[in-house]
Amino acid sequence: MQSQLLGQCRAQLGVIFSDQDLAYLRHIGPYGSGAAQKGRAVVVETVEWGDLSVKKRGLWPVFMKQKIATPVFPAKAEQLLKVSRGFTKPWLGRLSFGTQSFPCSLGRNGATYFKREGDGKTPFGTFKILSGYVQRERFRAMPKTRLMLRQLTGSEGWCDDVNSPTYNRQIRLPNPAGHEILKRSDGVYDLILVLDYNIRPRIKGRGSAIFFHLTRERGEPTAGCIAISKEDMRRLLPRLGKKTRLLIA
């Protein structure tokens, strides 16, 4: 059976090989956590694996095209932020919201359906904006917004330690677990919007701290987040709310 499938290099499969991968595909459903279990619509897209490391994880065959579920989000256009990848560099993209369009940055290694901690890739999916943080002393001329933004004090961190029970959670500093410091002086985290990625369910090693934040300069890659300029974020903020979804496709 295995050799026969490997010989059909253009075969299309829809096979899930582990409980972790099943849980992950459920997580990136159209409404975030649990969407796939509820039977909401997905579009099946043929993608190329092209990653030999997949073979080591037991996901074979690696040279074949496989069908992957991509979320369909039936939201109104004014509630949906759409992020599409460019063609020149893997981290360059375009963010569209209604009639507005802005350049944006993705992970330095592009995007993926199977996000792993530290891979430098942005996860595909549709995500809610769960919460936010701001340094008001640095993000001046703050526009009105319907989002709840907490002032950063310097005691906030975000755990990226896969062996910690607080993995992919905000933590209080100081903390012995591996983490990111949220209050930074380089401008990137002057405003942070936390996306609903790997939150519920939270799967060890699937990636942490996936935010919508700011760039230091246009065209600079992220570690896996979505980022736009401070000027563009000021234009967007008044239009964002609890019903806004960010689609990375």
C-alpha cells in the first residue's frame, strides 16, 4: 500500500496521521477553536509538502500533493482582515480590509498549515482578536477603538517554553520559564493584538505568541506574527472590534 501510494506522485490525499494533527486542523477552523467539530464549511486545497522533515514525523508520503482543509469564513467584508502572501519574498504580504489595503510582514520563512515552535512561519487559518496591549507613552495619537487594550507595565511576558504548563500564555515577570518580554523599546510591541492561535486547544510545540503587531520598518520579517506599520495600524484600529477576524490564506 505504501509503495503504491509513493509511486503516484500526483495523488491527492486527505489523510490525518496523528491525533495532534487532527486537533490542529480542528483548531484552525473558520471560527477558531472547535470549528471543525461543529461541521462548518471548509475548502479543500491541494498543496505540496516539499518538506523532508515531515517524513521523520511519520507523515508520509512527502513527495505527494495532499488535500488540506482551509477555513471558509462567511463574515461580512467589513469584519474580515484578509492576509495574502506576495511572490517576491516569503515574508512579504498584503493585508486587505474592505476597500483598504496595506503591505504587511509575515514570518521570515513564510506560512504553513503545520506550525511548529521556532520555525519562523506564520500559521494559516482564521483567527479572532482576543485581547491587546499598548504602550500609550510610545503609541501616541491613539485613535478610538472598540478593542480592550491593556497598558503594558513591564511585568508582562509571554511563555514560549514548550515544557512549561504556562506555554502560550501571558505570564508575570520575573519568571523562570522561557518567554518573550512584551514591553520593548524597539517599537515592535508598542501595540500588540493577541490572535486566537493555539489557545484552545493549546497543543505543545504548535507555536506561541502569534500576534498582530507593528513593524520597525516596512518589509522586515517577523518570527511568525503578522505586522504592519504604526501609521497603517492607526488607520485600522477604529474599524476593529470583537467580531473582526483575521484570515491568513
